[in-house]
Amino acid sequence: MSQVVELRKLAAYVKRAIDGDPKLRSLYVKGEISNFTHHRSGHMYFSLKDGNVSMSCVMFASHTRNVKFQVREGMQVIVLCSVSMYEARGSVQLYVTNMQSDGEGDLYLRLEQLKAQLHKEGLFAVEHKKQIPTYSMDIAIISAKTGAAIQDVFSIIERRWPAAKVKLYPSLVQGEQAASNIIQNLRIADQNHHEVILLVRGGGSIEDLWCFNDEMLARQIYTMQTPIVTGVGHETDTTLVDYVSDLRAPTPSAAAEIVTPDIHEVEMRLQEIKARAIRKVEQLLLDSRSELLYYQEKPLLSNKDALTKDDALHLQLIVQRLSKSKVYYERNASALIRAKERLYTSVKQYSQKQRQDYEKKVALLDAYSPLKILNRGYAVTFDQDDHVIKSVNDVHVGQGIHIRLQDGEIKAKVEGETDGK
């Protein structure tokens, strides 16, 4: 009989297997909604059907807020989800994080692909984003000429930072021509060297905001020299321009607040800085006055003539010592030159004498050299071990010997010996 597995362990094993598959972590699934329930907690529970196949789905409240349409029974949708297992029931289900109706889903899918491509190219890189000025005095706004959003932006800037110069570039913010119109105004504003540019638009449907997902618009923003803050739609709306801009604000009003300091807070900080500066100057004056009184009470300063007289005497003594030092130096310099000449002569004489003694010793050594004796016809005889043979007793018959003459050697063999006595 095979090993019996506990059901809870099997369910846990299956869940780990599913969760560990990277292909099931983030994928788009298309299907028809059935058994739809929007719970009062905000969660959505439903099934996705495709023919005879059906899978349970759950979309938690943190994600349902981003759904921009009314979900209905029988609606065709595309969901972004991950696959996992609900262990308590032992059922596999889809955990949905985003949902689009089938028509919008195709657009959304293309947008996600474009977003991934631009991210790979580095258009969203944090290191490329420019710093937003703290005190912007020249602000450009690219938005619709009329509407509640642009009025709010003007009101906030006027209230918070009335000293700023504001330039509006009226633009289309909806429709097929909107993206190209915005691009044109961005280029003009960038050439006019404003300190910061606001690209803003009020809320609307996904179709209304779709021009802000234009690829060419995103690439134009990436190449801008002027810092750009985007505030498009409501807080839950995020378009492609928000990813590539230098800073994304949740709303147009928030964008206006980001680029403007509060003038009342700035005035308070200036007053504090001014007060600290005055206190510091007053303290410096007090310290300087105290120091001046301290030195005025010194006897030395009260008798300035005595001070200068002492300095004059001291200077005169220094001049006298320098004059004496100059004479001493000149005398010693002459003596040093004479000593140098005498030393050079002595060394030269000593060297000549040493060379003469050396030549005599070499000549004497040469005269007593054994080689000189050979030149007069004498010879030196050696045994096989190169020992000098001095007596007939040093050899025996048949022994090999060699004889050194003045111009070479002779090898010989002993045939006999004769006593010289």
C-alpha cells in the first residue's frame, strides 16, 4: 500500500508548487465575469468563464479602487493577476490586481508593454530626474486654457508665491491631436528657459487621459532641459508622463503647491534670519568694544613714543650685527679658498708619491716572478696532481709528469731516476 498523505500537507505542497512557478505570478487573463459580488468590505468576488472553463477570482479593496468602470455580470474583461491556491477550500483561484473591460484591455496591455520598454531604456531612471527649484520665480504651465483645474493652479500660485512670474501655454489635453500639441508647447517652453514647467490636467475617464500615455510625449519629456512636474487627473490616475517626469503630483493643485513655497513661511524664516544676524552683529560690537578698552588701558599703548623708540634701537642693533656678520663672512671666505688650494696641492703630491711606490713594487714583484726564471731556460716539473716535484723521491718509475717551460708544457713519463749526489 502506498504512503498515506495528509490532506492539509498535500494542499500546502500544491500551493508551494503553484506559488513557486514564476509564470503564474503576473499574467493577463481574458474572460467573462460571472457570479459577481461586490462585498461591502470593498472586495470583489467573481468567476472568469471561457467556454466551459471557469476559475474563481478575488480582487481586494486596495485594488478595486483603480477600476474605472462599473463591473457587471457577463462583461468581457482582461485582468492582471497571479495564480495561487486557497488552502482552506483546496481551490485554485486568481488573485486580481487590475481589471479593464475587453475594449480598454487591449489598450491597457499595449500601454504596459510600452511602459516596460521605456523602463528598460532608462526613461524612468531616478538618476536622470532633475531637481525641482525651491524658490521658482519663473513658472510655465501647460494645460487647457479654461477649466477648474487651471483656475485652481493659478489661485494656489497667487496665494502661496505671488512674486513668481507665470506663463500659460494653452494646450489640447484630450483627443487625437492633444499629444502633438503638448509636445509643441513643451519645446517652446523649454527654449524660453523657465525655471520649472507644470504639465497639468483635471480628472477624467481613461479615454480622456489617454493622450498622456503617448510614447512620443514621454520621450519629449525625457529630453527636456527644464524640470517638469506632472499633475494629471486624480490621485489614483497614473499615466506614462508621470513615470518619465522629474516629479509626479497626485493632482494639478498639488503640483502647484510643490513648485511654490508659502510666502508667509518664507517671510517668517527671513525675519528669524534677520534677528539672528542683528544679534550676532551686536555681540561682535560688544566684544570689539571690550577688546579696545582692554588695550587702551595698557601702559605700553599710552606711551607710543617709548614703543617706537625701543623698536628703533632694536632695529639699529640688528643692522650692526648684520654688518659684522658680513665682514666675518668675507674674511672666512678668503681663508676657505686658501685652505682649499692647499688641500688640493697636498692631495696631488700624495697621489703622485703613492703611484711611484706602486710602480716600484710591481717592478720588484715582476723581477722575482717564477715566470721570469723560465725565460732564462729553466723549467718546473709537476706530478699528476699539479704538485711541484722537488726531489727524485717525489716520483716513481712509470709515473706521468708534465714539465712547464716558458712557452708551454711537456707531458712525460718517468723511466728511471738518478741520484744527483
